[in-house]
Amino acid sequence: MLFQPSKLFWIKGGINIAKSQRQILHMMKKLIAFIYGVVCYLIFFVSFLWMILFLGNFEAYVPTTVNSGTAGPLLQSLLINLGLIALFGIQHTVMARKSFKDRWTKLVPKPVERNTYVLFSAIALILILWFWQPLPETVWQVGTAWASLVLQWGFWLGWLIVFLSTWMIDHFNLFGLKQVWNYMRDRKQHPPQFMEPGFYKYVRHPLMLGFLIAFWSIPHMTIGHLVFSCGMTLYIVIGVYYEERAMVRRFGDKYEDYRKRVPKFFPGLSIKEKEYKQEELA
């Protein structure tokens, strides 16, 4: 039995409506992913600014600083602070591993995986900033005016190096915005390529170098600040170790050659670099 024209019309109309609904839902899904990525970025950005002011003891601008509040028992405060740093380090290191990402993206959509990592990193950082226990006893205090000024400028120089380093390796890709933007625009997300831009020609980890300079350029170092600086420095050393293993697996000989030519943190302090140059001369 043949369909009547009116029935065919309604069938085609229903198919078109269903197709349009799917397209609208897909567009909404992409838009929500992009908004989610922006929100994650803003949360991290605010927490990062808080950390800078937290370490600089700008009590007028943030709810807590490294030395603000009432000091508690020494052992209890140490355990809480070290636990907070350990939590941050574990989250930051574990969630960055490929094996974890492979399992994690079965629960979290791949386009927002990086944004979710950024969000969890911000939460871990906020926990440190909010629950930090002050230990205000002085370890050192630089009394000479010019030396104190040099350290103050070093503090801001460190953060500047951190900020510029993120742009040299694609700031928006690092924080997941590029991924959700490409997803929203139906563009393919290409994997990062090996490159040596800007500071990366001179040290392999200028981003971490900036953090180290900022953490240790302190005219008035308290026990609490020293615990923070030591804990974060230890995390950086461990994190860089695992990051370099991942980079070798990803880029192979290119990164091995890079490791021979370029020092890890400080220009001119690489034994491997010197050995590499001696081999070239021989």
C-alpha cells in the first residue's frame, strides 16, 4: 500500500525536526563545554593571583597569607601544611600521567579533560591557601636595604618568568581553553609539537625556574614560608623528573638531544651539556 503524500510530508517533517534537535543539542553541548573551560580557567587564575599575594603577605587584598592568622602547635601546624602540599603534589602529578588520563577520559569527555585538570589543580591550591597554618617565627630577615630590595624584585621577576613562559608554550593550550574552543568550532585538536621557544632555548623548565625564584626571593623568611618553599621545591624536583620521562617517551631522540644541550633549571649549570659539548669538540 502506498503512503499518501500527506503522510510522507509529516514523516519527512518529523525527520527534519529530529535532526534539528540533535544539531541544537550538539551545539549546546559544545557551548557548555566552552563555558565550563572558561570558568575553570577563571577559577585557576583567581587562585593563582591569590597565591602570589599570599606569599607576598599582602593581607589587605586576600583572606589569608602565609604568615597571617593565629599560630597553633608547631607539630600540628607542620603536619597540616605538609599534608596540604602533599595533596597538591599528588593531584598535580597523578592527573598529569597518561595512564591516568586514559582511564579518566572514560568518565570525563576528552575535550574538557584538560579543563578538569586545571579545575582540580585550582581546588588543591585553594585548599593550601585557605587552610595554611602560620608559623611566624623568623628564619632570616635581610636588614640591608639594597639586598632586601633585590629580593623583592626577584620575587616579582620570578612570577614574570612564570607568566611569560606559559605564553611561549601556548598559554591557552596549557590551560585547556584552546581545546574547548577548537571543540566548539569543530576544529581538530593537534597534539603539541616539540619546540624550543624563548626561555626554553636556555633552560628546559623556565616555568619551574620562575616558581623557584619567586619561592626563595624572600627578604623576611618565616618557618611557615620556609615550609612552603621547601615543600613546593621538592614537588617541582619530583614533578620535573616524571615530566621528563614522559617527554622522552613522547619525543624520543629529539628530547634526549635537548636534555644534552640545554640545562634543566639554571643556564650554565648542566653537567650533561658540558659533556655534550666536549664530545662535539672531540
